[in-house]
Amino acid sequence: MANPEKDAAIAELTDKFRTSNAAVLTEYRGLSVAQLTELRNSIREHATYAVVKNTLTKRAAEAAGVTAFDGQLEGPSAIVFVTGDPVETAKGLRDFAKDNPLLVIKSGVLDGKPLDADEIKKLASLESREVLLAKLAGAMNASLSQAVYLFAAPLSQTARVVDALRAKVETEGPVSEAAAPAADEAPADEATTDVAEGGDES
């Protein structure tokens, strides 16, 4: 490959490393073209699968500051450049590898952090970003509903008390009117007492 072509290939790979959320190094020795096409299709929504030349990839990784693949760029290599959900991509690789054990997941990098093969498998066991966001939204909605209930309950109780008092007033009249008969009864009692006392004097 002429130098301009090499430089262009290195620049393209370097850009992919820098713009991807994650990258996974794989070895595909023994896989057919049909199997590689199946793998590409299975992760297409979140990533691209690129067969690469080891020497050019090494230079591109160095230029992008990626050290996760040091000493591992040997044999027929391909890199998964993740632009979507890394968890869903890891799941796709895991599921494909179950049916096609010739695919070897060697290492990866996620947000600049190196990952070994076991860590990539653990990543595949996590819930996807969409599921986690849905759960978070559900928890927030539940909390908001509880908060609304807690704030609204005293108001509704107060409204019921006010309505009950209003109904009572409409039925029995104002409190001052209700107190009036009691005031009228007091002199009657006093008069009775006076009569009794007067009888004792006579």
C-alpha cells in the first residue's frame, strides 16, 4: 500500500477510535464471509464491524491514545466500533459467539477505560440503556405520584371538613343563632330559682 493510502487508512481508523463510545478487538479466524455478514447485521444498530490490518491499527490506536490493544494485534483481526449502546453491542457479540465459537473476543475499550474479555462478558450481562432509563423514569413517576398524593391529601381532607361545616351551618343555622336559645333558657332557670327562693322567704 502506498504511503498516502496508508496514511488515509490510519487517519480513518484513528477517527473511528476517537468518535466511538467503545471498541472491541476480535479475532475471526475460521469464520466464513456469510458468518461475518451475519455478525455485522446483528450489531448494525449500535456498531460497525471492520476487518483491519494489524500494523495500521496499531498506529491508529497509538495516535488515538488507545492502549487496550497493546500486544494483542495478532492474527486476523477485526474491530467493533461502537457508536450506539455498548451493552447491546456486547450482548450481540456474546450471542453470536455462543453459536460461532470461532469468534474470539480479545479486549476492548469503553470511554477510554481498557476492558479485558471477561469484563466485556460482564458488560453483556447488564441491562441496556433504554431499560435502565425506563426503570429510572418509572421510579421518578412513582416518586412524583407519591409526592402529589402526600401534598394533595391534606388539601382534600380540608376541603371535606369545610364542606361538612358549611352543610351543618346551612342545616342548623349560624353558630350565633344556635347559641341564642341557650341564652334565652338561662333567664328561665334564674326565674325559677328566684321563685323558689321567694317561696322560702314567704
